[in-house]
Amino acid sequence: MKGQYFLPLFALTTAMFAAAPFVIANAPYESTMLLVQKIFYFHVPSWFVMFSAIFISGIYSVIYLVKGDRKADQIAAAAAEIAVIFGVMGLVTGPLWGRKAWGVWWQWDAKLTMALLLEMIFLGYQLVRRYGGPGSDKMSAALAVFGMVNVPFVYWSVNIWRTVHPKTSVVPTLGPGMFGAFWFSVLSFMLLFSLLLTLRLRLERQRAVLDELYLAEEP
Amino acid sequence: MFLRVALLVLKKDVAIEAKSFEIITTTLFFAASCILVFSFAFVKEGAPVQDAASGILWIAIAFSGTLALGRTFERERYGETLRALLLAPAPRPAIYVGKLLGMVFVMVTTEVLLVPMVALLFQAPLFSRPLLLVALLLAGTIGFASVGTLFAAMLVRARTRDIMLPILLYPVTVPVMIAGVQGTSALLMSTPDEALATMWIGIVTSFDVVFITFCLWLFEPLMTE
Amino acid sequence: MTMLKQTITIFVSIFLLAMPLLAMQPPTGAAQEGFVPIDQLPPSEQLPAAPLLITAYAFVWVLLMVYLWSIAKRLGKVETEIQSLQRRSAGSGR
């Protein structure tokens, strides 16, 4: 991200997140789930961000494996960590919502299972990068590719295997009040994602600089 | 050329294995003890729990498969033969296919022991639709082995390879496992639901196609520095 | 570098300020008993949901802040190391 865009975007994101409580509170209640359904405004955008992060990680992993471009690996690593964080968000807000809406904390339906698996795959990514030893960047890239390949299955599986989880077609049918609040939340989260990615990428790049300095050091 | 290389690699592995049968015997024994532990663990009022049969079968396949993968590539690492293979003027994906065929062979041999054991100890009518069962097992084994061979090969140089393999392999292959278990459960019902089982076989096969495509493509970049 | 620390500090402070605002939201639903439109069910249905809702939002916010702090900490460590290395190599007179 270009330097001059960072601050304005940062200011915009902060403003949106500050406004979010008001926007969400003003959205109409959903008829069967009422107040607890409002978790939806943070739960679904978290998953949107996680999926985007997984795709970015996967695509840049592919680029890294094909071209050997270190920068692609850096982006993939940064995105993978963000995927884990937002995955945790989704996996915690989901059961909190489900406890009230479905009566159970967890269910082994297709979408939840696949979501948990994706989280595990990208946690594995973190482990490989830390403990994998030499060549761990390529190994984690391979893992990210498999993770990315699984995402479409997460999204479409809920339509193939009939489950309790709301179908993906819920989003297009949102009423006007909820529609606005929802897309406001999505936009806020996406801006947050790009900010976090920039920051995390900076960390990755500085680490690379440090490594090069160590290598260039005279013994 | 491609097929010739793959079959040569397979032949090499079979020849080495035929000298000692080390991998096959240890894997078979492990699989058997796995099933025994499960049959002791899942006991209700003196009789084994029947519904657990499909899950237990696939867990045993996954565990013994992981073990076999580790042992096969440990052998390669010990003899430093992997580097020699990669130096040979052979297409890399063909080497991968050769190793994959070897792994599938080991796992299928294990399943030949596992399926009757599970059917016996858990009183599960696994042989009611033998063709569908074979198709399901084969598809699932290929799916598991394809990702397993790739990961085990790439982990050969890692220090923590023993624990890393299950950590990386299981989340990625769980979709195959789930489909396998669901399909087997469909076949174990009092009147086996053939349509459902066929659907699951189709799902596993699509996973196989996707996985093998990616594995074939990923093998070369992962094996080179 | 200090610019980065500044932005992160501002980010965190605004989040902290937004928290009390958020915490005020759920009770207003129940407090407006007299203004609840007919199509909404009685507030007694809503109360058990409030702790879940608050926990969910609080968790998201806390996690985000912890993550930001974690990035800032790691970044700080790496950059101090870079600076010390650069000083060392400059000092040894290449």
C-alpha cells in the first residue's frame, strides 16, 4: 500500500468502527432471532476477511512456488496470519450466536467443519514456518495452496449438504435496513484487513532485511 | 516415458520391500493393534458399539497410512536415494506417481486386513455391497495417499518431520475422511443406501482429481531448493 | 517508525473509546419497552441474548487490539535489532 494512503484509510476505518455500534443498533431486529442475530454483523464479515486472506495467501503462495519471488512469500505469510486471527473471530462469534439461535454451541455440519479445518490448516502454516527448519517457506506455501483449494468447498458445501446453518442465499435477501448495516460492516472489515495486512507485511519485510544484514555481517 | 518412469520407481520400491517386508508387516501389525484398541474402547454392555465401525475403519486407515508414509520416506532419507532419484533425467511428476502407487499398494494391503477385522469385531455388514465398498476405499486411499506422499516427500529434510506430517496431513485430508466415513455408514445401514454411497464416492473422486492435480504440479517446486 | 507507533496508539485509543459506546447499546433495546414496535416480541426474550452479544463484540475488539499490539511489539524488536546491527557494521568501519 502506498505510504500516502495509509493514514487516510486508517482514519476512515477507525471512524467506521466507531460508528459501527450505532449502525448495528439501528438495524431492524430479525424476527426469529432478535438481538442475538446482531452478532451476524461481525461474524459474517470476519469470515469474508478470512476467506479473502486465505485466497491472497494461496495465490501468492502459488506465485512464490512458480517464480521464487520472496516478496510473494512475504505477502502469503502475512495474509496467512491474518486468516488465523479472523478465523478465531468467526469461530468464537459463531458459537456465541449459535448457542442462542440453535441451542447448541457447535454442530458438525458441513460449513462449520470445513471452517474449523481451514483454521487448522492455517495454524499448521504457522507451525511449519516456525518449526519446519530449512525449506519451511515452500512447505507452508504448499499448505496454503491446499487451504485455498478448500475454500470453494466451504462456500458451496452448505448448499449441497442440507444443514442447519443459514444458506448462503440469506445475504442477497436481506431487508433494506439490515442490508445497509451489513455492507457497512463488511466494508469496515475489509478496510481493517488491508490495514492489518500492510502492517503485518511491514513486519515480514523488516525480518527479511534483518536476515540479510545478518548474512552480510562479517564473521 | 512418464508411465515407464513411474512403474520403474514402483518396481524399485517393491523390490526393496520384498527383501524384508519391513514396512508391510509393521504397518499391518500396527493397524491390527489399532483396531483391537478401538474394539476394547468402544464396548457397551459387553458388545462392541456397531455404529462406530465406519469411523474406526477410516481412522485406522489414516493412522496406518501416516505410519507407512513416514517409514517409506525415512528409508529414502536414510539411503539418500531421494536426491539420486531427483538427479535422474526423469520427469519429476513421474517420480511422484511412482511413489504414490507404492503407497497406495501398501495401504490397500493394509485395508485387506483391516476390513475383515472391523467387520468381524464390530459385527458390521461391510461386505453387503462389496463393489461399492471397494470403490469407496480405493478413492479414499488414493486421496489420502496423494497428499500424504507430497507432504512426506517435502518433509524429508525437515527436523521435526515425524510430528509435522500428521499435523499438516490430517486437516487437509479430513474432507476425504468425512466422505469415506459417510459413504461407509451409508453402506452399513440395514438396507444399504446405494445412491447415497455413490454420491459420496463421487465426492471423494472429485477431491482425488483436485488433489492429484495440485500434487503433480507442486512436487517439482517443493523438491527443488 | 515513530509515525507507525503513533498511528497504532491512536487506533487503539479510539477503539477503547468506542467500547463504552458499544456497551451502552444492548440495554436500550429492553429499556425502550414502551417504544417497542408491535412486530417485535417481548423484551423478556431478548435478555439472555445480551451477554452473548456483548461477549461476541468484546471478544472481537479485544482480539484486534491484542493482535495490533503483538504486531507492534514484534516490529519494534526487529527494528531495534536492525538498528543495532547497522550501528555495529558502521562502527567496524567497512
